[in-house]
Amino acid sequence: MSAAVPELPTLLVFEQSRPGRRASTLPAHDLPVPEVPSELARTRAPRLPELAEPELVRHFTGLADRTFGVDTGFYPLGSCTMKHNPRMNERVVSLPGFRDLHPLQEEDGAQGALELMWRLQEILAEVAGLDAVTLQPAAGSQGELTGLMLMRAYFSDRGEGDLRDTVFVADTAHGTNPASVTMAGYKLEKVGTDARGNLDLEVLRERVNERTAGLMLTNPSTLGLFDESIEEVARIFHGAGALLYYDGANLNAVCGISRPGDMGFDIVHYNLHKTFSQPHGGGGPGGGPVAVREILEPFLPVPAVVRDGDRFRFDYDRPKSIGKVRGFAGPFGVFVRSYAYIRSYGPRLREMSEAAVLNANYVLARLRDTYDLPFDRLCMHEFVLSARNLKRDHGVTALDVAKRLMDYRFHPPTIYFPLIVPEALMIEPTETEPKERLDAFADAMLAIAREAAEERDLVKDAPHRRPVKRVDEVQAAKRAIVRYRFEEHPQLSAGAPTGAAVEAQKGA
Ligand SMILES: Cc1ncc(COP(=O)(O)O)c(C=O)c1O
């Protein structure tokens, strides 16, 4: 019988630190040491971890190995559209003409960049079926706030600014929608969902009136369902003189197939980082451009990127503009990657959405008999199941299913959202996944449902194969520990390194 090999302990970088170890050696400098006023000068050396290069590399590579991203596996996080980021886009954005461009470069020396922005605006306007676009906002949520500020500017200009004080938001909405409404200074009115997953028309007919500024809606909704009454919804709001705002986080379902502008929406934001690809899982850069109908164009942020014949320039001459919403011209690297993604499809852009919808319906078809399906319809690019049957029959919750999926090496779907579905599992495969990957995921979901019935504890105690098991999420959110507590580890609180302590590993 062979003895078990003990696992190496996982140490924090501070715990691996040894005084005097270095990952690199800098040449001695001969610059004068500046005089620092004594009240500002350090009294002891900073407590930075001291490691030789091999251990430093292993430490960070080890951490990277523990993380999960679209490059390591399937990531069906509903509403977040975690699709593959083509490497070609990274090459393009790294071209020196884009990469090294200074945001204050004169227009003459930035014609290529301005042209790219102008072309992206034109494409986005076409995709939305609207007239004008600003690229400035840095995320969907900032696009929402910008859109609502445009709404406010429009009504103020018409002398209705004080009268119209309410914006309707669906009960399935993403949390940023009500937050944006409140930040923009509007009153929030919630509208429910009917038995087929559409907006409750009766409530709208009753409550939309001359005090209504607008509606914020994502279509398809966060249930993954296209609102079958959208034209009637638009009639109700426009009939009362109000505007319709489209939360474009779910645009991946409809690109090149149907256009928010044709549905009746007047303001649209895009999530460039979702629909048109961008590495965004770990809080990476985002883009939330906003498109509007002609009547709202005068209020768009400055500067606008405009074309004069063969030349492109910034236009600041917009007296009714709401002003700037972000520094310089917006998140330029995001524009380049999204432009490249869109151009790689060209006129076949609708294939992107068609494949996303097909993939979602395929996975739904495989899972619908095992998990509860609260709204039994064809889905769009994502769908929402419920684990309430597993909870009722075996005490296994959506959270347990999500944790167990990690053992099968899948990123969990979004859970407990939208709020109107108990034990919600919100699954978005995206168009960039092959059938084999979808099948492997569906097989894992089916296996977990079987385990729930036959080996309940296996699911309740999951994950078993991840370095971090279940964490106390409430504590983690409320009492985040974001610094190393040296006072709890006095043996590590050494001061400045001493020459005598230097060990042999220098830079290896
Ligand atoms: C439906 C919906 N709306 C709005 C947003 C906000 O977008 P962002 O995260 O870019 O601010 C999200 C983000 O997940 C979303 O899913």
C-alpha cells in the first residue's frame, strides 16, 4: 500500500515571503536622493512580499489556474453573453496606430480612428433601426443613465420636464434599470409579467398617462422571451406622449433579424462587451453606446464624431447637448474590437443571433423534461429554468445545482434571477459554442438531477473538486477582507530586509 502524497499547502504571497529575496536586480543608480520632509518620510520599509522570480511566477500562475473564464470552459452566465473573444480582434486593437494613439491627438493625425468610430456609429444605428449614435458611455448601466438623461432633456425642451416624472420598469428587469431610473431623478413604477411572459398590458392601459416619461424594457426579456405585444406596448406609451427605452443587453438575440427602432423604441443602449465580444468577465473594459430617434439627436453627448466629405472630426457645436458623459471620446479599444467582430460577420450578422437562438433552444429541449420550465415557449438567446422541482422532491436548490456544475468544470448559470422565477437557473450558451460542448453541459445538468434523487449529499456538499469550497457569501459581501492582517501574523511583520538574510535565489 503506497502512502498518500501530502498536498502542498497553499500559501498567501506574504506567507511565502523571505526577507531579501528578489525577483529582479536593478542596477545601482547614481541620482541624488531627494530630500523628503521628515513628516512625510517612511519610518520603516513597506511590507511588500519578497520572492525570487520562480516562486513569484508559480504563485501567480497557480492563481490563474484556479480562475475560470471563457478560455477555460463553457460559461453560460445568463444575460452576460460570455462568448469567445476572437484573437484576431486583439491583434487588430494592438496595431500601433490604434494602440499608441493619444486621446488628445489632433484630428489630422487620428483620421483612421475617427473613421472607425464613425463607421461603428453607422453600423449600430442600422442594427437598432434608429438615426444617431453616441459611443461615449462606458457600460450598459452608464448607457441607461445617459438614455434617461436624454429623455429628461427632451421633455424639458418641450416644456414637459416637470410634468413627466415617472418611468415604468418590468418586474423582470436587470437591477441596473430601476437604479438608473432613480439616479436620473424619475419615479419608478413596476409593471408585472403575464402568464405567457409578456408585459401586463392591462396594467399599462390603466396606469400610463400624461405623467409618464417612458418605459425601460429589454426585449427579449431576461426570461429569454420576446414580448409578443411589443407593438401594442409602444402604442400605449407613444399614445400618452411618452418614450420607449430599449435595454440592449439582450440584443444578441435579434441582430439583423428585428430592430428595436422598428418595434417602437426611441432610445437604445448596446452592451458592446456582450453582443460584439470583449474580454469582460473579470470587470474588463465595457462599452454602452446609445442610439436615438432623430427627435432626440440634438441632446446627445458631445463631441459627436461626424463626417465632412472625406474627413472625420469631433463636433462640439451642439447647444442642446447633455454634455460629456465620459472622458475623451469613450473606450476606444472596445470600439476597435467590436468593429472587428461586426465586420467579420459583414452582411451575415444575423447568423450570429440565429446561432445563439438555435443553441439556446437546443439546450432547452434537452433539459425541459427534467427541470421546471416556468414559461413554456420557444426561447430566444437564453432561457430560464427552475430547480423548484428538485427543491420540492429532494431539498436540492438552484445554488446546489450551480455548485455541483463546478465539479463538472462548467461555469454556473446565473441563479435566482429574474426575481419572479423561484429557484431560477438562467442559461445563455451564446453562438460560439459547438454542439459537443452544449451536449456535455446538458449531460451534466441531467446527471446532477439524477444525483439529487440518488446521492443528495453529493450535490448538497458540492463543489468537491475545486480549491475553494462553499463560502459564506453573505459574510464575504458584508465583511470583505481585502488586506493582509500582519498584526495576526507577528512572525511575518519583519521590517526592512537585511543583507545577511539574502538567500541564493536572486532572480534565478
Ligand atoms: C439585462 C441587463 N441590462 C443591463 C445590464 C447592465 O450592463 P453593464 O453590466 O454593462 O453595466 C446588464 C448586465 O448584466 C443586463 O444583463
